[in-house]
Amino acid sequence: MTEPGAMPAMSARDVLRIVDFRRLWAAQGISDVGDGLTMLTLMLLVNQLTQSTMALAALAIALAIPPLTIGMVAGTYADRWDRRRIMLVSDGLRAAVVLGFVLIDSAAMLPALLVLAFIQASIGSFFNPARGALVPRVVPADGLLAANAVTQATRIIAGVVGAGLAGLIVGLAGETWPAFVLDAWTFLASVAIVYGVDRDAGRPSDAERVADLGVGTSVLEGLRIVAGSRVLWVTLIAMAVTMFGLGAVNVLFLPLMVRVLEVSPVWLGAVDLAQSASMILSASLVGVLAARLRPTAIVTCCLIGVGVLVALVGQATSVFHVLGLLFLMGWLVTPGNAAVMTLMQAGVEDATRGRVMATLQAAMSGAGIASMLFAGVFGDLLGVRTVFRLAGAVVLAGGVLSLVLYRGLAPGREQTPFDDPMTIEQAPA
């Protein structure tokens, strides 16, 4: 519970009144529309050219590797360079790279497509840590939870809009190149919006000290900072364990619906809509939760709830059971993600925030890739339902782990979004 006399948490409406956050939020949303547009269009293009699931898997891996590898270095530069400028350059370069996909017109050019996809994802790995580290510069500490909740809800909407545009454009035009051209324009629109953000907000507060360090040393320092903060490493481990469970779910959800429950793929849209709707609606509850619970409690409750629901999805006997369970799950996902982001942002000083955000990104990407590989190998051997039950148990374990390790924090050791994010002093647990 919050301490008596603690500053009341800001609402989503409050944080959207902050001009620079509103710009960052709008830029992120437009950029996410572009990401959703590109992802589905690339899958449609690869499937059209190759008719190969192996090629689709290669595309997924090409997009997943950069956050795990290059992302760590990107976090260092988010602390070393102007974060606003990193966002401008990142989306500007991505606007140019996506136009390269227009030239891909045969299966023989698949290697070039994969290289372009890898390059685009690598550039994008610089955007997210820079933005995540910049938000606490423009949003007061008591508004971080609401700001992150708004961002999470917007990302869901943007992803759905981007995928919808991809299907509409490719379906009507019969070609993929118009979708890539539109995607380039979304990145340019993001650049125009971010350009209006206060220039001083993007400059790291401790750039001179960071500049004296080599990139490798800076990465190691970021890992040391995470390892030295119990709140940070518990959050990171809990989320890595969670993603080791959820990665398998992402791979096997389609087989569960089509092969196990024997329903039409048409239902996939309805199921996605059910979860997306509750994820968007749940953003309105974050302010209420912030007034009653600390972010650590929100993370624990949400992970335990998601773990139970994932296991129950594996037990589902009809598509309507899946619809209901995923609708319930959506109410937990947005608050949980917002709380995790807030802990990682508010738990460190400004000069190291980019590296901490990148470390979280890398840990979750690595766990997700490992989980997808596990699902690919054992999905047929153990059965889809069994893997879902195991995945639920893994996510539940992440929640229980966070419960035990967060509870072990002594009073005064937990940084909350109600404290000054520019320091590493921590408030009562």
C-alpha cells in the first residue's frame, strides 16, 4: 500500500496534458502502426514468394535477434548520446530501409529481405531504450505508471491498426509495395513529431562521465547496476521467466485453435479482438491501482493471474472458453507491463536508464527466442495442450518468484513511481 501522505498518482488525462509526453506518445503510436504494417506485410510477402514455413521462421528470427544482441549496445548509446536525436535518426533511417523491401520480387531475393529485416530491427533497437529513458525526463515520477499504461494501450491499438492496414492494402492492391511506402511515411511522421520535443530533455545528465567509458565497459556497468538493485534484478528475472513461458504460447496458439480445437482461422481475429479490447480498457484502471498498490505488487498479481489463465487456455474445450480467458488475461497485461516499465525507469538514475531499459529488452527477447525454440521442438512431441500447461506453470513460477523476492526487500529499499526518478534513493516497500 502507498504510504500515508504520499503524492496522489497522476491519471492518464493528466500525463497527456504534458506537451512533450504527448509528442512522444503520438510518435510512438505512429511508429508502432508502421511496425505492425511492416510485420504482417513482410509475412505476406515471404509466404507469397516461398510458401515456406521455414522462411517465415527465418524472418521471425531475423527480427528477434537484434533486441537480444545489438539492444545492449543501443542502451549504452541511449545514455551516451542525445536521446531525442537517437529517436529522430532511428525512425529516419527506418523510413529509408523499409523502402528497400519494395525491390524484393522473387524467392531468390529472400536473403536480401532477411538482411533488410535484420537491419531495420537493429535500428529499431536504438529507438526503444532511448524513448524509455527519455519519458521520465518529461513526466513527473508520480505520472510514470499512467504514462506507461497509456503507451501500452496505444501500442496494442497501433499494432491492430497496422496489421489491418497491411491486410487491406495487400488485399485490395494485390501488391505489397504500397504498404511499405505507407510504412516509410509513418516513420517520417514520427520524426516530425519527435522533432518538436524539447531539445534539452534529450541530453543525458551525465554525458561526460559516460563518454569516458568504452562501449563494452558501459554495457558491463549497466549489468552491474541491475545486479546491484534488488528491485531491478528481481523484476528482470521475473519477466525473463515469464517470457520463457509466453514465447511458446505465441508459437502454439494457432495450432491450438486450428488443430486442437478445430475451429476456423477466422476466429483468430475475434480472439485477438477480445484480448486487445480488455488490454485497452484496463489502462483506465492503472490510476486506481497506483493509488492502492505499489508497482511490485501489481507485477506479482498480474504474473500469477496470467500464469493461471495460460494454463486454463491449454484446458479449453471450445473457442468460447478461449475468448473468455483471453478477455480476462487482457485486464492483467496492460497494468503488469506498465508496472514493470515504471520500476525499470524509476529505479535508476537518469545517466544509466538507457542501459537498464536495454537489459530488460535483451533478457525478454532472449527468453522469448528460447521459448519459441522449445515450442517448435516439443510442441509435437508433448502435445500442444501439455506445452500450454507447462507455459502457464512457468509464468506462474515467475509471479511466485517475484512475490518471494520482492517481499524480502527491507523497508526503504523499493523505488516507486512516487519518488524522484532522478535519484536512486528508495521509498518504503
